[in-house]
Amino acid sequence: MKILNFKSIFFMALLLFTPLTFSQTIEDYNESCPLYFSDLDVCAEIKWVNGPNLHVGRHGRGHRGYHSMNITKYSTLDILFYKAGDNSYTPLSFPFIKVYPWMIMHGMEHGSRPVVINRLSNGSYRVSKILFTKMNHGFWEMRFKIDQTIEQNFDPKADYNLKFKVKFTNPTTHRHHH
């Protein structure tokens, strides 16, 4: 029977407790600053008010069918910007704000229809009319660009501070009923 020496016990304890400590640190950081804009030292907190919904179009209904689809085709997002380390979450405003959905597919990428951005009374911004359409391949991102100055030559493909992959609340399967 082999007796475990101090070094073996130390490494086993280190392996046992390290993942817990590491995940705790990451979790604490994410709670205080879920989205971090490093170039401006700004954090943002987002809340999906509606969605995110992946819209699956209805076939064979023409133009009228497009306009009569239910409202769940759109998603709505509230976003609050605040200075990193500000535990009171004092809202920040920016003269230039772009928030937009962006589709990444094999060999190409593109945006969606324009969204509507309005400032709310609590200092947050509401991003509405976000349309994510179902594609056979690829994934959607939300991209953000905030700045203290207005950018005249904004390029949505390259000019963003932050992005994240969207995880949808509704199923992505597409069923045909005949």
C-alpha cells in the first residue's frame, strides 16, 4: 500500500479547488460587466425584452402574407451603458450608437434590416425591430459600435467595438405542412 506524500495531496487539492475558484472569478466579472467595451472602458448590460426570436418565413403567401405575420418575428433588446467599475450603474449616453444584427455564413456575411434605437427614461437604450431570419447555414451576431463622435463613413462589416453570438429562444427547426 502506497502512502500519499504531501506533494501528491497538495496537487490533488489544487486540482480539486482550482476550477471552482477560476469560475467564481469569471462569474463575478461577468455580473459586474457583462459586455466590456475596452477602448472606452465602458460596460453594458443587455436584457432581451422580446426574444431573441429566429423568424421563419411562411411560404406561398406572397406580399400580403409577409405583412400579416405575427409580431414575434421581431426581437427587442434594452441596453444600458455605464462606466466600468461604477457599482451604481449610472447610465452613459453616446452621440454615436449602432446596434445591429449580422449574419455570418460560409463564404459571406451581411446585416439585416435597419433597427430602431430609442433612449428610454431610465437612461437605457431600446433596440427594436431586430429581424433575425432563418438561414440554412450560418449564425447571427449582435454587433455594437459606440463612440463619443459621429462617424461619417461607418462600415458595419468592420467598424464595431463588440459582438456576440445570438442564442435564440424559439426552436430553429422548420417544418412544412402540406
